[in-house]
Amino acid sequence: MVDSRLGQRIQMYREKAGKSQEELANYIGVSITSISNIERGANYPSFENFIKILNFIGASPNAVMFELVEQAQVSRASELWDKMKRLDADKRNQIFRIIEILLEE
């Protein structure tokens, strides 16, 4: 199962626009089951369909995805940690000191 917050936000904006799942499905050319799966968080829409959904419900990407930004930052921190693990201990300690200084301010 994927993160359901995106689907919940899509559903919220769709309902706010007064549109049904059937109308959205017809607009983007998928089944109602596909829309239901997206809104329940079972699947993510393709990028192309995500753009169509945003246009149909009249919402910006920022509005629909705002809760996912924190998770993206966690993912970025994880990527950086993977890179840092390849450094020698002295370099890692230098980076940790820099981070600690920044966090103290």
C-alpha cells in the first residue's frame, strides 16, 4: 500500500469541486475502480493522470501534496545518509559538527 494522504487530498478536492468519481474517471479515461484505488491510497496516479486530476478538480500540486513534503525531506535525509556512509569517519564527523552548529543557531 502506498501513502494514502495524496489520495485523501485528491478526494477532498474532488468532492469540494462537486465532482463524482465517475466524472473524474471519464475525464482522465480510467475506470472508477482506478479512481477509488487512488483515493484509498492503494495506488498513485501516473504523472500524466495526476496533472489531469489537478486540472479537473481545480487544485494546485502544492495544495494537494503539502502533507507529503515532510516525507520527502525524510527521504532526502536518508539519501544523504547513504552518501555519508561512504565517507571516512573524519569527514562524517566534520559534517556532524557542521549540522550541530547550524541546529544551535
